[in-house]
Amino acid sequence: TISISKSKQWSNLPDGDSNLYKAVVGLYKEENGADVEVLDENGNHITAEIIGNGTATFENLPKYENGDEIVYKVKEKSAYIRQSENDENWIEFNEYYGTEEDGVLINRLKTTIEQSKIWSGVGNAELYKSTFTLFKVVDNSQTGENVYTVEEDKMLTIGETKYKLVGNLAQNVNVGDKLVYATDVNGNVVQSVEIQGNKTAKFENIAKYNNNSEIKYVVAESNIKVKESADSTEFVDMRIDEFEISVDEDGNVVNARDFKEISAVKTWNLVNENSDDYIVTVGLYKLVGDYTQGSQLAENQIQVNGKVYEEVVDENGFIG
């Protein structure tokens, strides 16, 4: 007979308190290229518990089966957490990721960051969308082309893209702090999330601690876009400074449109004394560019003094 041992280590825990965690490992053997459970005389999978950092040993195991040497493996099946070392109430725990390094099973904690979005004062929120990106705060001594510096008003500039740091996490980030794109537990850059309407962005499988200290993350908003109507499929870019961005008491990012009022006065000259006999219809247009002689205007555009103006619309259509 032989014995098989496997060591277990919890890495990057706050205060290094590994005894709050328990892992259940199981014994397996190779059969036809697959790992199958090794069963006891009652038909139950042979397992062992490891509290904190320790080693599980499986003894008195047969070395051969049908004349062939058995290849055993020990793999983790589940993990549990408790509130204190004296607590016997273990709760199943999934916010971790495991690797095997130099024959030792290593567990590190992971986390999920969620950020909800509310569009305020815009009518139909489904006409608006923006992008949320997750960044990691790093030491201010770090430099390089992939290290970015927080600017005034919690802004960040990467290439031609302007980012606004948003949500409760942004409250702990200051001008001059250094940021990098966040990566997941496998080292891949966390994908940005596009949010249309009032929804929530979720960033999963990211490491929670490094060198026993909690990693500081922050969410940034960019690429605000709007479309003319619910039936439209084309979104157009808006400037991020067209919105007042805040955080409500529930931690939601609130984008309120920075509206302004435009008025027009019409005067009738050379008409009879009662100008109320005359009616004119006006509409609101916005400047979109210069007019090129001979160019074709779209149905929603007009040309005035060499400039092209386009109809302004709200959720009900053309404002006029």
C-alpha cells in the first residue's frame, strides 16, 4: 500500500487569517484518461478536510489494480468560511479561485463589483447608453504607457477617450492617483460593459487581495451616446460634460442631462394693428457643420448662411 498527501494554502488573506477557511479535498484515480472518484467500502467518495493552511493524507491505498500501477490525484471539491475560530457554523464559500503551484493547492479570494446606472431627466432612458470600465488603483510611483493619472474633476484621458470616475468607489480616488486597466484572476484585462437604459454593470472574477491588502478598484464611465427614437438603431456621440454625474444614496450612478432653455421672439412688421391674426410655426435646430456647395441635405437638415442645421428631437420627435 501507499500514502498520498496534498498541501493546501490560502494566499493573500486579510491579516493572514487562514483558519477561518476550510477546504474539502477528494481522492481520485486515473481511468481511461479521466479522473474518477476513489470510493470507500460503503461506496462513498473518499475525502478529507483541511482547515486553514495544512495537509491532507490518504493512507493504506492499494498501489496496483489489475496489475497496473494506480495514478492517484487529490483535488479540491468545495470550500467553507466561518465568522471566527470558535465558530462551528461553516458556510459554503464560492468567492475564491484555486490553482496548483509546485504541487500545493493555492486558494485566493476573488470578488465581484457591480455598478448600477440611472438616467435622470432625459425622458426615455432606453435612448441613452454609455460604457463602464473597471480600473485598478496602483502605487503612485508606477509609471509607463499603460499607467494613467487621475485628473481634475475625477477625469481620466486615454487617447481620445474621456473617462469620468463614478460611483462610491470614486470617492476614495484623488487627483494624481495612478490607475491601470483591471485584470481578472487569469490575468486578462476585464472587458468594459456597455449599459443601455437603467441597468447594472457587473465585473466578475477579479482578485480581492494582493499581499494581504485589499485591492482598490474604481469604475469609470465613457462613450455616452443617444439615439433619436426607440425605433432608431443609430446612436450618436455626446460629450460627457453634457451631464451632471452624481451618486444617489443607494450607490447608483445618476446621469442628469444638463439642459438649457432656448427661447425665440417673433415680431410682425408692416401688418395691421392686430398681429394676433398671424401665426408662424418654429422649430429647434442644432448646428452640425458647414455647408458644401452642391451637397445634398438630409430630410431633417436645413442650410442657413453657409451652415447646416439639424432638427432637434426628444422622445416624442421633432421639437417644434
